[in-house]
Amino acid sequence: MDLSGEHYNGMPAAAIESPYPAQKAVKSQGLGECVTMRRLPDGRVAVFNSKDPGGPALVFTRPEIDAWLDGAKKEEFDNLLT
């Protein structure tokens, strides 16, 4: 596995190579609603829809993921669900 390749926004999720396993929330498993995340070798995180492995991935830095998780924990995005 060649891990030296560049990971970029919009690359096919299936093309992401990383020694770290993909991970999705337990709540989404079995429901067909799978937002999947995968740590990349350089510390960034790829986010993609596991139902569409050829679809695009979004790649975020650790500070970007930290900010999003903080907002999610503080329910800052709950208004998007109503």
C-alpha cells in the first residue's frame, strides 16, 4: 500500500489509502445511513458516505474536525434537523 499519495477534497472515497480503519457511528450501522470517517497518515480525517464508495470524500484538518465535534456536542447544528 502506497501511503505517499496526496489526499484531496473530492477524491473518490474508494481511492483513499490509510493504515487506519474506516469508522462510522454505531447508531448508523444497519440503518443504511452511514457517514464514515477515516484518519489519514498525516493526521487529517476523510469523511465520506459509505453507501457510495466511488463518491467524493471531504478531507479535514484535525483543528477543523475538533471544531465540528465541539459544535456537535454543544448542539450547535441541531437547527439543521428541524
